[in-house]
Amino acid sequence: MGSEFTKRFETVSDPSHAFSGIAVLPRRLAQIAFFATLVLIPIRLRFDLLSRPELPGQTDYTDFLLFAPDIAMLATIALWGISLLVVRRRMQLGPLYLWLPLAGLSLAGLVSAAASVDRALTLYHTVRLAGLFLFFLYVVNEIAGPALALYAIAFQGVIQALVAIAQFLSQRDIGLQLLGEHALDPASAGISIVSTGSVRVLRAYGLSDHPNILGGCLAFGLVLLLAAYLWTGSRTRPLLLISMLPMSLALLLTFSRSAWLAFAAGAAFLLVIQVALRRWSLLKPLPWLLIAVGLTLAPFVWKERTLLGIRLNTGGAFDTIGPEQQSIGERVLLVQAAGRIFAANALTGVGLGTAPIAMRNENPASTLAYQPPHMALLEAAMETGLPGGVLYFLLLVLPWLVFLRHRALLAQPWVAGAAALLLAVTVVGFFDYYTWLLVPGRLWQWLSWGLVAASVRSAD
């Protein structure tokens, strides 16, 4: 049984071996594009397709943008489509409890355009959801094993970690603006920092748009790598460790509470599964991992213990430190405003992707930044109304009902790893909105649903 688990994590099953020559080329190229998509997920490098400066607020929410991972995802879908034409084969939709609500969610986004506060913006986001649905179908049909995704995520994580660590140590950007890096100065307004009240310390951004987004990407990647670490062979574990150590340190330096909690939830889930199945042998490598991570993090935890305490509300920091007060208070006000907007537009929503504009319309005199509520489910319901909100809720809940009913599925390593990733992404969605609205979060969310569907299909 153990060798079967090891094989599952070390190889990619590829049914295209039955074909040869030019017929296989589009499929292989689609795999390369998929690999690139995962590597590029956190990167904020983008192109402005349509600037809309007439709209107030942050242009990232209102401009029509094309991100680097968008290009790779579109290439994946296009090449896969060509491969289906070259070698005709039946396309699988995946489990009904996933593909049907996902298709319905795309439709709900389209329907919300009728009452949208910005119809063009809603249609733009509807096209994005349609692309993500096709991306989901690609994962269901073509990712027959986790190895390709694991390699890409490890590569992604190491790149981001090295940049993030360098940023934190230097307390500035490292000059990678051509790759989308922000110009980072902790003294500048709008830059995410941790403050002691008198000292402003830059949080690690990596090449992402915000430390919370980088933290989420690192946490999600670490959950999958932890699953591989537990189930893979002893010869592969050192390679996994090489990527997990810098990623763990970078995750710490993002100071992202939601990301810390997401990783803790996903990791705890994986460990509970092993205990419940009494697979004690799979836990034997865990102490070595804990020692290695502990030795890596310990100097930084000790040196930055004051900042970590502030982020964890030690000494009532949420009530005494200005930036922490503002962060917590702003989130509460945004959720309250979103609740009022949803109540007034419960049936139709205000339009997919238009939450920031709706927030501005709700209170034009507000001094707060116009941004969505930091709760993905509430934002989904606010934008797409009850239909979209219910569908999004079902997508979060139904996989777990299936796992409860068919617990034997979680004995399969790939299923357990995909479930742990889904849990981690869901946890972030309770405290932030980027898993619903922004490109990196959406890709991780739809990828998690796709990996759950592909792993369950493989286990059947």
C-alpha cells in the first residue's frame, strides 16, 4: 500500500502514450502551459486591456486587466481544445456536485449583468468565470496524478519565497518591477506594514499584489507539499524539504493571519486523517520536518516576536496599535455595508465583480477605501444575489458531505491532499475576498475544486 502511495505522488499518469507524433504535441504543450499557470499564479505582472480612469477608487478593481497567469491559463485551455480536436476522446465533466454548481455560478454571473451597477465590468468578470470553468474541466480530464502540480507549486513557492525573504531583510523592493514587483517603501502610504506604534516594518510581498495574497499562495502550496511529504518515499522527502523551508519562512514574514490559519487547518486535517486511519508509519518522518522548520523559523520568531505578538493581539494590540485598530475596524464596517447592500439586492445582486463600486454607491462620503467585504461568501451573494450565493455555498459544502458519506475516499493520498487544499482555500475565504474576486485567489479556488474532482475520479 505504501509503495502505491509513493508512486501516486511521484508520477503523472498520461493516457496520451497510446498516441504518437504530432497528435500528442498539443496535449504536451497544454501540460507545459498548465505548469506555467501554476508557477505564475501569485505574480501581479499584467497588461491594461482597457483603462477606465473616469471611475473613482482603485483602478485594479475597475480596469480590464490581463495577468501573466491569465495568458498561461488561456494557452492551456486553447492547446487542450486543439488536442481534443486532433485526437477525439470523451470529455469528463467530473462529479455532478461540483461541475453543475460551477456552471450555474457562471450563469448567475451572467444573469447579474441585467441589474449590475457596471454592466461592462460584470460581463468582463463573467468571461473570466467561464474561462475558469474550462480550466476546471482541464484539470478534471488531464491531471491524472498530482506530480505535475506539485513540481509547479514547489517551483512557484521557492521563487516567491526567495524574493519575499530578500524584501523583508532589506525592508524594500529588490528591483524586479519588470516582473510585477511593487515599489516597496514601508514609509509610503498604501504599503502593507506591521507597526509597533513608532516603527513601521514592511511585510513580505514577493511578486504578488499584497502580503495576504502571497501568504495564501504559500499556505496553499505548503499544504499540498505536506501531503506529498507524508506519503512519498524517503528519497523524495529531502527535495520537498528544500522547497518547504524557504516557503515556511516566507509565509511567516507575510504576517498574514488568514494564511497562517489556512495552513494550520489544512495541515491539521492531513494529520487527523493519518491518526484516524492509524497510519502511524506515515507520521514517522514528521518530527524531522518539524525540527527542520523549527530551526529555520526560530531566529526570525525570536527577533520579530514583538511584531508577531501584535499580529496575534498580544497585550490587546488590536485596541492599542493604530494600524491594527484600523484594519480590524475597517473589516467590520465593510462587512456591515455589504450586508446592507445584499439585503437591498438579494434577488439580483449588484453585478459580478462590482462590489467596490457598490460600496462607493452605498456611502459616497466614506473615508474608507472602496473594496469588497473580507468574506468571499458574502461578496459572492452580494454581487450575484441569492442564486449565486447559494451555488457558491454549495460548492464549499457539498464536497465535505461527500467525504463524510464516503470516508474511504480520504484513505487515498491524492484525495486527502486535494481535500486539505480545499479546506485551506475555504478558510481564507472567511477572512478575505481574493479567493472570489482576484486572479490568484480564483485560480487557487477553481484549482482546488478541479483537484478534488480529478482525485475522486481517479479513486473510483
